[in-house]
Amino acid sequence: MPRIFYASFMVVALAVFLLTRWLIPRPPALRMLPWWERAALAAAAFIGGALGSKLPFVGTDPIGWLDLGTWLQDGKTIVAALIGAYLAVELTKWILDVRVKTGDTFALPLALALAIGRWGCFFNGCCYGVATTLPWGVTFRVKTAAGYQLQRCHPTQIYESLFHFMMALVLWQLMSRGLFVGQRLKIYLVAYGVYRFLTEYIRPEPAWWLGLTFYQWAAAALAAGMIAQWIAENRARPLTAAVVAEVRPAP
């Protein structure tokens, strides 16, 4: 039964993502792209996200890379999925020489989809936090050294669902006010990287390196990468404007 709930929420999340992205107004430059280029970017996001979400799990077992069943199991990580999807889209844009900003059309749909999808994790009984005595703790079937036991844990799935929903509201306001055009996906991913880094302290994940979990390093890399790209784009913009001014004929 939990797997049915998980699959159902994933289907609804995908439907919400596709519907929201279809309803969001697209910039003229994006609408002018050939259909096959838009399809290639969408496919890159899907494939990159799917591969990224599973790499931390199959990477712990060399044989897992060759086992199809490992790739089809529930285990996934959103942080690595977002990194994989972003890198795949950027690589595809570079190969196709697409200069159009596409992130704004993904940000709000992605936030809504993840807000829904995390409830699938909740009902599936996975991705819970550490044990807690707080009144809003939820009882989960937790795997321990002595076997499976029932424990009251932080419902980190709900925490994260609320985070993505709040970010969806923020992104909606930015769109309505015409703010941070072309950078809204970066804002969302930086915020998620910071959020995920901090909430890893209430997740039962082992330290991976320098006292931090793998997901904290991934979250830090996600946020740092987005900030670095944002800075690089801001520095390149005045240079581009200066070059255009030099080659433009005098009035």
C-alpha cells in the first residue's frame, strides 16, 4: 500500500509540473526555438535528473551500476537529481548553441512538483528524520542495528514539502512583479541548497567527509555553483554591452 501512495504522488507531481510549465508564459526568444530544441532541453532535464537521483545509491555498490533493479527502486535523492538535471540542460544548450534563458520556466513548476512529491515519501515511510520527542513527531518504521523498530521522528518530508510550497509562493511573487528575470531558478536552487544543508543535521545520514554528510556536500555544491554562475553572468553582462556599443554604428 505505501508504494501505491508513493507512485500516486509521483504521478500527480509530474502532472502538476507539466501543467504549470504549460501555463507559465514563455519569453518570446524561447517560443522561437525549434520544437526539437525545446524537446531536447526537456529530455535532458528528465534524463539528467533521473540519473543524478540514483547515482549516490548505485555508486556505493559497483555491481549496482549494472543492475537494472537498483535503478528502478524507490531510493532517490533530490539534491543530486537537481544537479544532474541542471548540468544536463546546460550541456545540451552548449551543444545546440542555445543562448536563451530557460530556468524561469522550470522554477515554479519544479517547486510545486517537489512540494507534492515529498508527501509520497511521507506515506512511503522513507526520508524521515532523526528521533524526536517534539509533539509533531511522527512514528515511522526505522531500521536499526537490532532490526526494524517504531520510533517518533522528525517528519522531514513534511518540512521539505512546506519549504518547496513557500518557495513556490515566492517565485510566483517574483514572476508577478517581474523581478529577477532569468535568475529565478538560481534563487530557488540556492535557497534549497542552504535549506537542505541545514536540515541534514536532523536526518539520520552518516558523516561522509570532514564531519558532513554526502548530501550536505552536494547541497553546498549546488548553492555555490548557482552563486558562481550568477556572479559570472553579471560580470559578463557589462562586457557584452561594451562590445555591442563599440561595433554599433554612430547615429
